[in-house]
Amino acid sequence: MSWLVTGGAGYIGAHIVRALAEAGLDPVVLDDLSSGHAEFVPDGIPFVRGSILDRDLVEHTLRDHDVTGVIHVAGFKYAGVSVQRPLHTYAQNVEGTRVVLEAMDAAGVANLVFSSSAAVYGTPDVPLVTEDLPKRPASPYGESKLIGEWIIADQARATAGSDTPLRHTSLRYFNVVGSADPTVHDTSPHNLFPIVFEALLAGRTPRINGDDYDTPDGTNVRDYVHVGDIAAAHAVAARRLQDGEPIEPAYNLGSQNGLSVRQIMDAMARVTGIPFTPEIAPRRPGDPDRIVATGDLAARDLDWANRYTVDDMVRTGWHARQSTQT
């Protein structure tokens, strides 16, 4: 038996693949390499290049590799860009999830871990986001993840009385950073860590978008979690599903405290050894003061914990990025 990781050649997916292998859950990767990298897939791990929108390919992959469960990571993950590309976002994230579920149903695969997002909550005005908070996504990306959760729940209800009832959980998280393997780094042009790393490598000064928010240092406070912790939680969730253990329909993978953009910048200068004073740019429209989630349920069921300091997050991410320098 094996576990299929859609998007397993991406930054987060490749870490999940490694966590599964370490847990003795044989991973198989399906990725179209639209944002992933073939070199992120470890040697010896079966890799199928193709799209989750290709139903026949997904079903054949499930059957050919005796898949017992799917960790569905693949999708279009750029919240800001999704506003300009809503149709593409829905095609990849909503239709893609529907196709994966259809292929799973045809192949008799009944375990699913869905990589969702805390973007399903939108911009809540509470200090800590809990799983039962009303869902008010503020972008097509957040909407697409929430719709994905709905589709999965509907399929679980529809198959409840069948021979292979769908068992599932959705993991919601915000800003994933760092690296747990020096050969894998975040290549997104939209995430804070790679933006700062690329600026420093190019000799440019990183910038902060707004320093007049209602936070202790005036900069946004966000939930930064290490990719190694995220990957480990996916592997534990897969194991619980495979072993038939109880599991919640959704978990926040949150830091409980959050870090400000200023704190991240200070750590960047401290860890990289490149001193800089960030430029202050205007606020970005719609950026809330603070978004931080709890992780209590995940700590109870998924061995969730924040095992990395902010310096660890920067150090591991910086080391992985430097390892790719030519």
C-alpha cells in the first residue's frame, strides 16, 4: 500500500513526501511541474508527471501503485493572484479536487488528507482563529479551498453507507516557511521568505508594506509555521486515517502567537549576517493587523507542535536557498 501526494514535487508537497517515507508510509508523487520541481522528488520515489485534472491518469495512478490514501496538496496557491485569475483558481482547486475525489471513488480509495488553508476564515477580528469560527474567505483562493472542503464533506456523506466510505481531514495553515531538507526550498515569487532572500542575494533592500498597524511594533502579525512541522502533521493524519483512528474533519496548524514582519526582518539580518534596515512602503489594501490561529486540536490528535524558533525558520530556509546558488 502507498500514499499518493498530489503536488508532491512542490515546496510543501516534497516535504510531505519525505515525512511519509520516514513514517514508513510509501509515497507516490503526481505533479504537473507547473510550480513544482522534479529534482525535489527524492530518488526511488515513484513520480508520475501529469495534471490532477486528468481523471484517467489519476485513477490509473491510484490503481497502478496500490494507493490506500491521498494527500491532496496540488493547487493554485497564490491568494493575491487569484483575484486576477479566479477562473484558473477554481479550475485547479475546485475542479481539481472534484476530479481527484471521482478517481478515488472509482479506484476504491477511501482516505484523504486535504491541504486546505486558513484563508477560508478571511480576515477575522478575533485574537486567535479556532476551527469553528465562521468562514468568510476574502479571495477566490480562500473560496476555492472552502468549496474543496464542502465537496469532500458531501462525498463523505454520500459514501457513508458504502463498502468504502470516505474518511478525511482538512489541514488549515497560513504562512509556511523554512526547510527541513537543504535540497528543497520555497520558490514562490509571492511569499515573504523567498522575496527577502532574493532581495538580499541581489543586493537590494527588503521592504515592509506598512508600519502603522495596531500591533506592538506597527507591522502585520502573521502565523509563520515551519514546513517540517507541517509535513509531519500530514504524515500523522495519514497514519490515523489508514489505521481507522478517530479524526476531526478539520484542524488548524497554527503557531498560537504569531510573528510580526519586523520580527522576521530582524531575524533575516541576524541569521544571514547581512545587515539592512528595511524600507517602509505603503500598506497593501486589505491587509489585516493580525491573523493567528490556534493549534490545540492538532496538538491533541496530530502531534502538532512548533519545534522551530524564528531564527531556525530563517536559518533553514536561507541554507536551502543558498544550496541552490550557482
